[in-house]
Amino acid sequence: MPKATPEETSLSPEILARYEAVIGLEVHVQLLTKTKIFCGCSTRFGDTPNSNVCPVCLGLPGALPVLNKHVVELAMRASLALNCTVHEHSRFARKNYFYPDLPKGYQISQYELPLATGGWIDIEAGGAKKRVGITRLHLEDDAAKNLHEGFPESDQKSYIDYNRGGTPLSEIVSEPDMRTPEEAHAYLTALKQILLYTGVSDCNMEEGSLRCDANVSVRLRGTNEFGTKVEVKNLNSFRFLQKAIEHEIGRQIGVLESGGRIPQETRLWNQVQGHTVPMRSKEKAHDYRYFPEPDLLPIHVGEAWRGEVRKSLPELPEAKRARFVESFAITPYDAEVLTGSQALADYFEAAVKAGAPGKSAANWMQTELLRRLKDAGKEIDASPVSPAALAELLKLVDSGQITGAIGKKVFLIMFDAGRTAGEIVATEGLAQSSDTSAIEAIARDVIDKNADNVAKFKAGNEGVFKFFVGQVIRATRGQANPQIVNEVLRKLLS
Ligand SMILES: [Zn+2]
């Protein structure tokens, strides 16, 4: 049970409701290149520490950086997909500070001339749509990684793995447009989805490919001025993000309500204790002494290059959702689930192309297929049932050759044994029975054995009818055509 901080405990819902939070997110995303941003060292995760290093990324004197063109391309893809303007001229700047994980003594980032500015993402939270502005997207190199545990002398020493140093990052800064933790969550979800669709990053949060900091302030509702913002760091999962922001909003309101003031500072989210703790004060702000990077030429992006990158962008999640609803007559909810990843969307489209009706493909994928995949610990790309095989099954169900209940059984066999629906239906004798006289014989038997329910039905209890339908279908092991069962029972019971 996380311990509540003293400021939080006395806040009533009425007090909380008088305030409004203002939230902006800064997201660092690792770009999916094979080599680092300014040298040819590998960016592979998990290699032996300090095996992917060279004079450039170790910051040795005299070593000169050379910009990796693919880094700029990926950042342009992200920028254009996020509706930003990619500037013709941008340049790198040195951000000077000393830290052991930064051997150069400065980070190469972008400052007054970032690669791209002025974009947006449309999100949906709490049933409402909202547009969140994106202030800027810029390029920078990552620092190395300090390792505080896992080594023989970790109790006395810290270790540094320079493999990560020089990995390409894009920092994506949002406008302070979000008002609730849910909106922040929705923004990060939508951003991650766009970065995955465009192949800009693998967005693996456990490996640090996607890192998020939040700027949070509160103000009385109805006021326009911003409160003092606090930067909350270490929000490296979606759950932490929401919890940390929730906590920070409550903490700030508590401080203000008890007559205190919020100092401008950086706080760290501590997941174990469930609260944020001060990390450093920003009131004596770092002077990073930014200046243009003298070892690198400015970045020039001509119209032709920008056009080429724009043309290479895939259909983005929002456009895909709209098209799915429009073309396949599925609900916006279905479309949202099915566009959750590019692979899922591709599977759905392939199934429909192979002849599956859109709505039943959507239903079967969301229930049978995703459930079975989850149980088997498999991703959609490794599904034992191909889109064409699912389409074949759904055509059998839709044309009435097998019942829905049998279809589910067939699906399980397909999933486990990799056989086709047609084969299974033929060899197991599962085809739907429309043999009226056979169904009638079974229905008579059911009616004879349930005199009490017959009496109830005749007394006007319509609900009992379902009982008879269920009994007959069960007696045929799910193979009786439900429509014929209905007709036969109506006739016999009237
Ligand atoms: Zn290197």
C-alpha cells in the first residue's frame, strides 16, 4: 500500500474539482537504425557492455562526427506523420554539461533551429475527441547508460555501458494541451502507434526505446495563467505515466491548498512508493551554454527529399480506422481494435480480400482469434490460422453450411492442428443439418420429455421457447440449422 504524502490526505473531491491540470509530454524515442547517429557503431540492444564503441561515440579528442542520413529520414517520417513542418534548414547545437555517461562533455542536440515544428495528434479520451499540438521534433544523440547493479562491486561502484552512447533519438515535445492523466495516456498511445506504423522506432519501453517525461502544473478552473510547472521523470510505462500524473496533480493541489507554493523543479516518479520525489531544483536553471555544433554541417532538406519521404509514408492509423468503418461496415470500436497494430490491420484486410464478410471477420478476430493467440502467447504474424483459412471458415458459416457453434469448434481444430475448415467439416461430418424430418423427430422427443415446459409455453410463457430450441440444437450436437429448428418447434408447439 503506497503511503500517502501529508498534502494529499485532506483533499476532498470538491477541492480537487476547483482545479484544472495542465499537462505536456516530452517523449524521447530511439530511431530504428542499425548504426549510431554520428558513427558506424551498432545500436543493437543487449550486446556485451562497451563492445559497440569507437573514438567518436567515446568522445575521444579529435574524433569527428558524421551524420547518419537514415536518422534524418526516420525523423522526417515521424515529423510528417505528426503533421509537423519539416524545415528546409535546421542545425545541431551543443548542449554543454558534465556527467560520466556523457564522455564528450556535451550532448549534440538541436536548439534554436529544430528539424520540425508545429504539428498535432488527434486523440480520444473519455469519449471526447481532442487535438493535441506538437511544439517540435528534434534530433539528438543518447547518453551512455549508468549501471548501478548486477556487477561484483556494484555496492561500491557504478558501471557505465557506452554502447548506448550515440544512439539516435528524436525528442518530441507536445504543447501543454492535455488536462487529465487519461488524455496524456491517450496521447502517448496514439503517438506510439504512429511511430510503429511508420517504422520510425520499435517503441520498446522495457529497452528504453520510448521514454516519457511529463510537465505538470495546476491552476484554478477558469483562470488562464499557467501555474508553475514541475517536470516528472521516469514515466517508463503507460501505467506509471497515468499514476504519476494523477499523484502529482493531487500533490500540487495539496501544497497550494495549504498555503504553500510550487517551486519549479524536476521530480522523479518512484513506482514502489507510489509518489514523486524531488530530484533537482530548476530555479537555478542549468546554463547549458548552447551554441551551434562546429563539427557538423547544418541539415538541408530540399522539397524533393521531403516529397519522397512523404510519398513513402504508409496509411496512418486514423485514416485506416475511417476507411475500415466506411468500406467494411464495421463499428468505430471494431476499427480501433483492428488497427491496434499494422499487422492486425493487414490480417483483417487479407481475410476480407479472401472473401470473409467484413463484420464477421471483425467479430471472429476480436473474439476467437485474439483470445486463442493470447492464450498461446503468440502474435498475430505467427497465427496458425492464416487470413485465407479464416475466410474459408467464415464463408462456410455465413452460407449456412455449418452453424456458428460448429464454426467455433472447427476454428479450435484449425488453430491447433493447422488443417483447413473444409477438410475438418468433411472428415468430422460437421456439416449443418437441414433435414427437416430428422429435426422434427428430435423435436418431438424433446417435447415429450418436457411436459411441464410445454404447459408453461401454452400458458403464454414465450421465454420457454428458447429452452426448446437449445435442447434440440444440443441433441444434434450443434449441427441443426437453427432456422429450421425454430420453424419445426413453432409448428409442433402451436
Ligand atoms: Zn562509435
